[in-house]
Amino acid sequence: MKTSVFHRKTLHLNEHQLFPPDNNCPFCLSTNREAAAVLQKEPDVYILACKNCYAASASRMPTQEALIEYYRNFYDNDEDTKVTFDNPERLALHILSYYNDINADEKNVQILDFGGGDSTISAIMAERMIAQDNKKEVYITVIDYNTDIKKLNNQRIKINRVNDLFEAPDNTYTIVIASAIIEHIPKPREILIKLFNVLERGAIFYARTPYILPLLKLSNSIGLHLDFAYPAHLHDLGARFWKGLTQRLSCKGEFKILRSTPSITETSFREHFFRTLAAYTLKVPGYIFKETYGFTGGWEIFIKKNNSPI
Ligand SMILES: [Zn+2]
């Protein structure tokens, strides 16, 4: 199986494929940002690091037409590339391990799989929950431009595809998955707020995002080129960004970070030995030093919406 479809090379965009620069951070709207790296020249696009929320984002966002063209040409729509993980079961069980800790007595479960492709990850989670936890039914809502849907034989798993996140009802979902998706969204602020709003009390939010800016700066300083994968990747989000995000976005409810660590490694030793070894080696210090160590390549977060009255 191939790895991520988004490990494609960076594309140089021309003037008519770009929106004008926006002074405001696309997450917190602050104008307190500074250029941290160059993404492309003529027209110039930089990575701007926000000093308020610690997001790093492209200074110019691609137009929707440019993104459609990019994905049409660079998104390899093979069967093998619909999941960005060598071993989707590993990621599914990883997310589920946090769910099990907090909602073990629930009978029915609602999963929102945002950017979940053909729902491979959430479907594996649903099968496990029904088999192990005696759930009656698991309802999965998938939102993704990939319109395929997983064919399941299990009658107790209901998969529903929704085109627009804002159609999803608030205070409803037990688990919200936003795995390797936020970085692709030019205007992510309202989407993130909505993802936190749709959580019911006691529910968990899982996100996984690239975090390569420190590595990018280091590699640039020694003359190496590290690919940011622009315009597929528009943001770079690490520990400091996720810490305190719900307060910065003024999300309704009380939230608690259950886990904030370097992201689970995408590749497996069996499929991609050296890449996986490098990823593990880089991530290890990040478990200890968190915000002060940048060389992880990716970050992940589990956030719980607290049970206390809102
Ligand atoms: Zn910001």
C-alpha cells in the first residue's frame, strides 16, 4: 500500500491561482505574525508564524479552482491511496483507546469522521466497539470530497455521508475525528469551532496535523530542501497551537486535553522501513519536551468536552 496521497511535491502557483495576502491569522485572526520560511517566489508565498495562537500558515491561500486542479493532477485516486496510513487498524485502535477510557457504558455511539475518506478508520472503530463493548449501534457521519463509501456487512453500523459540516447537529457526537485534514483547509477557523460544537458532553475530539516548521527551518539553514507540500498543506500545527485552542476560539463548553504528543507514525516498519525508523527517532524527544522540541514532523491531540454543565 502506498502512503499518503499528500506526500506529493509542492506545486508552484501563479498569480491568478492565489487569493491576495490576508493579514489575519486564519485561526485566531491576529495580525501579529512573522515570516518563518519561504514557500515559493514570484509570486511570493511565505509561511507566517502567528505569535498569538502559534499556528503557521501560508501567507496566500490557493483559490478553490487551483486546489481542484492540484488534486485532480496530484491526487492519486487508486484504491491503495484512500487511506493515508499503512495500517489503518493501528490508527483506529489508537483513537479508540481514548474513547474506551471515558464512555465505556454508552450503548449507541455517533462518530463524526471529518475528512475521513471512505470511512475506513471509523468503520474499523465501529466494528471493534460492537464486537468488544457490546454497543447496540454505531452511527458514522463522513464528510469528505471523496464520495466513495465503505461497504459493510454489519447491520449495526450505519454510515451516512454529509456534504457540509454545518449540516451536522451540535452536541451530538461521541467521537469527532479530524485526522490529517485541518492542514488542507484554507479557512479553518469556523470549521474547527463547529467540530468542537458538535461534540456531546464527555465526547472526545481527535486531530492529527503536520508539524514540520522547525525541521523546515533547520533543513533550510543547512541547504537542504524539505517539502512543505504546498498547496496541499496550508498550515503547520504543533503542541503550542493545540494547547489553549478551544479558549482562543471561544468554543462553548469546557475542554480538557487528554493527550498532546507527536503524532502516531503513519508508516509501518514492514512497508516503509527507513522512513518509519526516521519518524520514530525524530518523534521520541517530543514526548518529553512537548512544546520546546519541534522536530516531530506531526502532532496529535485528544481533547475531551467535559461533563460539567455548560
Ligand atoms: Zn493565530
